[in-house]
Amino acid sequence: MPSAPGHITVPATESTTRAGEWGVFLDNGEHLRVSGVPRRNGQTVTWRIDGHGSPLSGGMRAAWSGIVAVDPASEGRTHVDHAVPTRGGNVPTWYFGSAPGAEHPRWAVHIFGLGSTRAGALRSVDIASDEGIPSVVPAYRNTLEGPTVGGGRHHLGATEVDDVADVLEALSVTGEERFVLFGWSMGAQIALQLADSATWGSRIDRLVLDSPVLDWRSVLEANVARANLPPRLARLAIPWLEGRRRAQAVGLSSPVDLDRLNWVRHAELITQPVLIHHGSRDDSVPLTDSRTFVERAPRARLVSSDGGHTTGWNTGPAAYITSTARFLRASYA
């Protein structure tokens, strides 16, 4: 239905009725940012649009999103967009607070998740910037912004980690740099592999993980359940990921070792300080995996919220920012 100037009216759902800060993608290509508390009108809700005064016509399709800014320029952030050479090809990378090739003792590297873009990680960039830590947000292979490798299929973080490792190498001017890794959803898989690696583990200062994928088997089961499909479908999918011939048949260049990527089982290998944000309404990645990981990892803690998948920031930005900033400031021996 048509909306008043500066407002948008959408169907009432569990997501659209939640107070907070959100993004809305319209089918005409426009992106809006809304915030505050919506006004309920029966089966619809009306939101105030931040910085938008012209009326919107009715009938457009809208996608509700946790992405509140589509790029740095949309919020006036100063940045440099630079292509970093990696094993997967040149990956576009945003630099904040510094320029490519500059020397800094500590960098924040923000790794977005499956199906998202670099814009999804912008929510954590401001937190690092406020703590005086320059940031980079790289793309990686077989994502919307990254280079295409092989059949263009993602490998659940198992091969994508090589591209982010090469970004760390590009940031290593002196060889003494330390890194704070922010991993969103599947981005956590990449961050944890780097933290456990012989090459980079000693230089990973700490990790901030949001709705982290810690065990792909349980994630498959959760998503099958969300789709109201038979549980056996999750089990049937696994051979097509782990078997070499079957993996090649579905377009994977190599099979994926799900046991190696099971960080619930291997939590004790992650010795760096870890902060996990995870929402109780996450129906894509089980919160129970994060709870078990925190019980087993030597220096991990969990901040739970009532958010959904990667939307803890959106439903409570002030608390999210405060807890993360405190973690970044903390001194760890």
C-alpha cells in the first residue's frame, strides 16, 4: 500500500515487527534504512525511513535485511577500495582507517558469510574504528563480489580461507602485525581455520564471531527443519559434500571434510580469546553449538540476544557495540 512521506508500510512478520535498525531492499533497486519502533496496523506495520522524505508507491516488493548500509559511501565512510591478489584471483577489498601497503601493528579483518556481501560486515567496522583499529573487508572467491573459481560453487569455507589468508599476507608489511578477525556466519568458519593454522594462529589476536557456523552437519539439520522437510534429507546431503566423485558431480572442485570444519568438536584448539554474538531466534545456525563451543574453548564467551541470524546488532545495537568494544579493549596475557 502507498506510504506517507518518510515512512514505509510492510506486512507484519516476526522480522518486520522487531524494534531496532534494519535495511529494506526494494525491487526497484533502492535500499532504505529504517529504525526505531514500528507502528502496528492490523496485518501491516509502518516504519520511519531514515533520511528519506519522498513518498513510496504501493505494490513494490521489499526484502527485509540486517544490512543497514549497502556500501561505505552510503553512510559517508571514508575508505579505499583496492583489489588484493589471492590464490582465487583479485578480491575487491575495502580499507578503513588506512591505505593498502601501510604499516600498522594491529588490523581488524571482517569476513562476511554465505549469501551476503561485504556490506553485511559494515556493522562491525565502526566498532573497530572507534577503538582505533584500521579495518579491511575483503570479498573472496565464488561470492557476488569475488572472482569465480572452478564451477563457481562455494566450499563452506574450506577453500575460501585461502583468499582471506592471502589478504592477511598483503597486510603483513613487517611480519609482526596482529589481527582481530570478525567472522559473520560462514565467515566464522574461515576465521577459525586461520586461528588454528600454523601460519597465522600465533598472529591472531582475538576473534569476534556473529552467529557462527561451527558444525555444518547441525546447520544442515537446522535448515532442513526450518523448511519443514524430512530430517533424513540433511543426512543424504552429506555424501555429496564429502565424497570426491559426488562432490565433483555437483560442481565442487574438491570434497569438503566436514569433520575438520567441526569447531564444536575441536573447540579446544582455539586458544585465542573469542567473543560470540548469537541470537535466541536464530533458526539457521543452532545457538546450542555456540554454547557448547564456549564451554570447551579455553577463552571464549557468549553474548546472547533475542536477535535472529546475524541480527543481534540490529535488535540491540548499543548493547552489541558496548560488549564488543569492551572485548577489543581487554588485555589478554
